[in-house]
Amino acid sequence: MGPKLFAQVALAYLEKHPSRSHTLSDWGQRFADFLQDHSILRDHPYLTDLAKLDWAEVESFYASEESSPKESEAPITTFRKPSHVQWLSSTWGIFEVTQSNPFPQLKEATGVVYRSPNDLFSYNFELAFDEARLLRRLHDGVDLADALSRYVEEKGPNQLVTSETISATFCDWSQKELLLPRLE
């Protein structure tokens, strides 16, 4: 796209959506919607998804701070989505965009954007379809046993699901604080 073209698009956005906020971090809130109707999508059709990713990172970074509740006597069987976790679906492989791979390829993907509890940076990563479905169910408050049972059932008899793979997935999600216990 280049800096000159980006400056033109950004100025057009500013003219149509002048900032009404006291902070610049709110400026891009409607940028993805603006791009939907812009002619730039003919040559750069993935820009809307990249703008959604960028906005999800802003929302994740500025989400209110939540701490994990104290340990409970009762087993935790339901979870919720922390406010710093944002879901994002894309028709482009935006989770694979890097400096060495700056142009996304057409590829359906679902992932999450989250703020790291350790360094306060926002990160994103793509989830495998079945993992995305499992995490989404847990965020929606589906009981852990039910969500795991459906996960194993949907994987089918030809795909081995072990306690080690489930444990590793939950350990990863826990370290990233993608789930918080739902305490009733």
C-alpha cells in the first residue's frame, strides 16, 4: 500500500469521521467499516480484516484490568471471557502477517487478540477450528465437562484426543489468561 496511499486513505477517513474523543486511541474505531466502501479494497482486499485486527488490539490493550479470583473450595466447571480477550474472524490469513510475509492470503481464520498479563502488550493468534469452537463454548459458559465431551465427539474416532493435549491447550490458555473462572 505504501505511506502515500495510506496517508490519503487516513485523511479521507478523518474527513468522514473526525475524532470526537479526547484520546487518539479511539480514532480508528470505525476505520474497518470505512474501508468496506473504499475503492482501495480492489487492490488490497484484506485491509478491512487488518483494520479489524488493529482495532481488536486497541480494545484488548485498553480493556479494564481483571484479576483471577481467589482459589475456590468448589471445583471450577464454568468459565468466562476476560474483557482483554477479543474474538476475530477473517477471510484472510491476517494472523500470519509479519514483516517477512506482509500480504495475507485468502484463508478463513478465527483467532483471538489478547493483552499479555506479563508485559502489557497485545498479541494475536489463530486457533484451529475445533479449538476455537471449544474456547468459544467455554467463554459462553458451557460446563467444562460438556464442552470437552462435545470437543472429543466432534473430533471423531479417527483423531486421538489425549489428556496431555487437552492439558497443554488449557495450560497455554491459562498462561495467556484467555479464560477466567465463572464464580456463581
